[in-house]
Amino acid sequence: MAVNLTPQYHEAEAEYRKAQSAEDKLTALKKMWVELPKHKASEKVQAELKRKMSDLREEIEQDKKSPKKGVSYKIPRQGAGQVIIVGGANAGKSCLLSKLTRATPAVAPYPFTTHEPTPGMMDWEDVKVQLIDTPPITADYLEPYLSSMVRNADVALLLIDIGDDDGPFGAEPVIEKLGERKTVLVGQVPENDEDPTLVHLRTLLVANKSDLPGANDRLEIVKEMYGQRFPIHVIAAEPGTGLPELRHEIFKSLEVIRVYTKKPGKPADKTSPYTLPIGSTVVDLATQVHRELGESLKTAKVWGTGVFDGQAVPRDHVLHDKDIVELHA
Ligand SMILES: Nc1nc2c(ncn2[C@@H]2O[C@H](COP(=O)(O)OP(=O)(O)OP(=O)(O)O)[C@@H](O)[C@H]2O)c(=O)[nH]1
Ligand SMILES: [Mg+2]
């Protein structure tokens, strides 16, 4: 079968040949990518374009970095937790961020659109969770700073494109590349880390573009490949299918509780809860409110789970989601 190339493809190719700078070459290659018919006969050309785009991206990044070596993106943690979105090129990572938060990253129908990590805050009930969109990870490309960003996050979303035959196979390079940097994506973090140099990161596998033809068949492949390793959530980010459920799963995956504080004789402050790891005690809450309060705390009263309303509890009382606490120094 021949690859029928459009006149626009040839025009873009001519632009590519004339281009002097890496940026202009990349722009022309992106146009070629959009114009290229995506079927079996064009697989070689697709691979070649992807490789060239990847090489150029690396070149541009390196050029940017050479004046100030060791550029890193430190995104200060905000909200109830930090969740990093990773995946192969074109999986829909930026689209997902734009649907779950008010961030506006570039979304485009060709790979290697995102060059820099972008944060956004996701609302879930009365808390906010920080999400970070990232550049793609492929077999031959991993931004140098990305593995440490992943290690620092609380949870990863590993996005897979089930709208495309190559999609299900885009996850393995992500897992491998991060694994080479001792960053291990896992469904459940092991209780005892045998190798202390490894960082295990709780990961939800998110199968995206379920609205496209053939997605169900590819989902079966994904389940066979990863069903034992990760919890799988099926969404279509663009039309918004499955997103309310995903928000809930993201919050649950952080394994935190929300606790409201109140002053004696006053109603609880319900505007912004404190968030603490599951299993946290009254002292942990007091320390988060103010370090000194953690030390001076004598007793507390709790309204919520497993207590009578306003029951006095000791410092080591374990709190539950949505408890209301009055702290007494
Ligand atoms: N049909 C469909 N298209 C989607 C869906 N989600 C994303 N897309 C499209 O997929 C393309 C890629 O989306 P992006 O969000 O740019 O993908 P990305 O993973 O950020 O890509 P890179 O930054 O290049 O790694 C865009 O054209 C999106 O509109 C979906 O659920 N269904
Ligand atoms: Mg992107």
C-alpha cells in the first residue's frame, strides 16, 4: 500500500528542507506529522518523523540549558497533595490537566507539544489537589529533570492513549525510563522497601480517549498488560467522560483525611480543611496548625467518627475524615 501524501505535506517538507534553525525545522516537522496519513503503510515515515522531532526537541532543550546549566523545575507543593501526570507523546496529558483544573497548557494533535511542566489546582469537594502536566517520556526521550519531579510527587497518573494502536505500548517506555532512574511506578507501594535507593510511587493507570473507535479492544489489551500491576481508570478527557470519578479516585489515592478545626463556643471553620495522612492523631493536627501547639497541646474535643459529639480525647487519638476538632493547649 502506498503512502498517499497530500500537497500540504510536500509543502511542509520543502519548508523543513529550507529551515535553518532547530525551532523552524521542528515547526515544519509538526506540520508534516499532521498531514501524514496514519496507517500501516506510513509506519516507517511516522517513526522517522517522531525520531526527528524527538532529536530536535532535545537539541532545543540543550541549547536553552547551556547558558545556565542544571535547569530544574521546582514546583512547590500546594493543596492536599501533588499528583504528576506522565505518559507517552500525544496521550492527552495536557488535555486532562486543562479539563481538571483552570490551567491552560497547549493541547495539539501531534506529539511533543509540551516542553515544560505545568501545574494546576484540581477541586474535589472542599479540597484542592495539585496536578502537574509534563513533557512526554518515550523510549529515547526523558527530560533530565523529570525523574526527580516524579520521585517528589505523592501519586502519578500514567496516561495511555487507547484511541491509537500504538497507545497501549506507550506506557512501557515510561515505566522503563523512570525505572532506570530508580523511580518505580507501582499500583501499591510495598510495605518494606528492600532497596532503599528505589523510590516507589503509587500510580493510577488512566486509559484515555475511550471515545475513539476500537478503544474497547485496546482497553482489553491494556487490562491484560497492566491489570495486575495498576488500578485502571477509563476516561475520555476531551469530552469529559469519567472525569468526576477520576477526581474522586485521585483524592482517594492521596490517602489523606480532611479535618476541620473550631474554637470553643464557635462553629467549625468549614472553609478550608487541614489535610493529614490517614492514621494521623490530634497531635499531628496541632503540629500542622502551629508547631508549638503540637508541644503544648493538653487535650482536644472531637465531633465525628467513633466519638460522642464533643468527646474529650487524648493527644494520640486517631482522627478520621471530616472530623471536627477543638484543640486545647
Ligand atoms: N478523541 C479524543 N481526543 C483526545 C482526548 N484527549 C485528548 N485528545 C486529543 O489528543 C491530542 C493530544 O492531546 P495533548 O493533551 O496535547 O497530549 P499530550 O499527552 O499532552 O501530548 P505531548 O505534550 O505531546 O506529550 C489532542 O488533539 C487532544 O485534543 C480524548 O479523550 N478523546
Ligand atoms: Mg502535552
